Amino acid sequence: MSVPVADPVPLLLVGLHGHGRSHLRSLLPLAASGLVRLVGVCDRVPPAPDDDLEGHGPVPFFEDLSTALERTRARITVLVTPIHTHLPLALLALEHGSHLLLEKPTTATLAEFDRLVDAVEASDLACQVGFQSLGSAAVDAVRSLVAEGAVGRVRGIGGWGAWKRTSAYYARAPWAGRRRLDGRDVVDGALTNPFAHATATALAVAGGGDRPPLEIEVELHRAHPIESDDTSALRLRTADGTVVTLAVTLCAPESVPPMLVVHGERGRIELEYTLDRVTLHRPGRAPHVTTHLRRNLVADLVDHVRHGAPLSVPPAATRGFMHVLEAVRTAPDPLSIGPEHQEVREEDGVVHRSVHGIADLVARSAESLSLFSELGAPWARPNVEVHR
């Protein structure tokens, strides 16, 4: 007796260029397996005439989201658009009866986040937020190690990230590196966009992803001539008192995988969240390394839509992160890092800025749970903004 196979779920991708290309690639195996069917793409800029859309072949193109939703009747809309467009486009998709995969960060402000949560609840539709690292079993593995006392009482969680981004990164779109654009909040800083996963994953490990932190301190700096932060640190205390410190930069000599470290009284747990790799260190024992599977968040959403399975990253799971974003949004503008503290190289019109000693500094921050100004960085000034 044959088992009936469910029809592929019609899916619309909004945001064709930039990060949208990686979504096209990740959707390809889901389409090949019959889980989804790409029924259209939507963007202000059309694809090139010879664009095979990363292997999907010819797909209807739309410039207007309402038109795309009406004509495709997509059951799932994947929004890969600028941060300040997340709320209005999400509301539009919900009004058309479409479930959502919404790229991170969830929204540009905490007030917008509350509006989104209310709209999703009122719609009886599903919304998954694109924090891919929260779909990794590595997060649960770390939490299990902590719960079973593998490293004893947790003293705190430190995290660092050191990536290399050039002037081309900030020239790629009008909103890149902006705190505001045309009167709207954007908040495209290192902490809130490229390293948003570090914050969200640290909160998930600490068990505080769905709750506001008790206290948040931020130090925002910039080496590039931009509005937002490119080299910053934060320290927060979760609702249950766990201290989390993150130090990140987009001005490193080279990019390396970011790291979260759970500091315990009898050892430490390292989580390389981009690699889904967990390393347990305990005195007198060899490090124990495990690599974990990561759930595709679109597949996870389809499973929810079809079978009611729990979502990996509903909006509520990002509430703690959104309080961090709000602290960054309302903090004073980032302090400039002077040219005497940078190495500046230009090649073919592209400028790369590297802050002296920054890779070591962010790692020291994660180890000591300290902010830049507390570590004596010559360019760091205690511009700490405390939110309770």
C-alpha cells in the first residue's frame, strides 16, 4: 500500500541578492526532495537575464510583494530584506495568510518586535526567525553539559568574534553600517547584525533567550567611517543572574570562526557556533570534541506548518536578543577609533582597516568577562551605557 506524499509547500523568496543567494542555495535540496516549491522571487532589482537562480531555473519575478503574494499564493514567505523593512513586510505577508521565515535581526526596534509578536499571535500563522545557530543541536549539547555539572558552577559566559570586513562591505547597500536611514532605525552594527548570532546563541546557552536581561552594558566603537559600531563589547546579566560578555570586531587582520566559552569552576565548554562544534575541557583530561547536526530552519518551519512540530526559533525565543539590540539602538553613537590605532590598506579602491591588537583584545574580553575600557585598550573610553 503506497503512502501518500504531501505536495511541496509553495514558497516565495523576498530579497534576491546578497544573502538571498545563500537562501536560494539552501532551498535547492529542499525543493529537490519535494518539501518546498519555489513559486517566485521578489526584489526591487530583477535578476540578470541569464540568472539560473542558483540551480532553481526560471522562476516568476515580482517587484511588489503584495502582487507576488496574490499571484503565487505562497504558504511560506522567506524575508531576506534590510533590517528596517522587516516589520512592514512581515505584516504584509501575514495579512495575505502566509507563514514567515524572517531573517535576523527580528526587527529594528523593541517596539516593532512587540508589534510583530502581537500580529503573529493574532494571525494564527507561524513565524520563524533566521538565527541559524539556534537550529543547531550544539546549543542543547552545551546546555546538557552545564545541567549535568560537567564543569561545575558556571562563573559566566564569554564570547568573541573577529572578522575582516572592508569598505566594500559597507558600500554594498545604502543601509549598511547605518544606525538610521530616512528617519527610520536600522541598527546595522557588528553586535546586532553580523554577530547577532553570538548574542542570541549565548543567551540561548544561558537559558535567557526568551527573557529580558536584568542589566546590559555596551561599549560601541568604530574604525570605519560609518554610523554604526564595527568594534564593540557588551556585558549583560540574564534573568537568573548569569553574566555574559561579548566582544566583537569587523576590523581583524583575518576572519576566524567566533567562539563562545562557558567558564565553569571545574573546566570550560567552548562552542564554535558557526561550525556546530563543542569542546569540553576539564583538568587532567584530554579535550572532548563533538560536532552536531543543524536543523534547516525552513524545513523546521514546514514541519511545523504540516504537523504542528515546535518551531526552533519563534519570535519569543529572540526577546532577550531584542533587548540587547534596543540597548545598542538607544546608546550614544559609537566612539571613533583614531587612525593611530589602525593599519589601513587600500587595494583596487577597497579599504581594509585593522585595529592594532584587536584579535587578542576580543579574546581577552571573553576570557576575563571584561569590557574594552576595563582591559586598557588605548582607544577605548568608558562610554558604557547601562540599561536595566
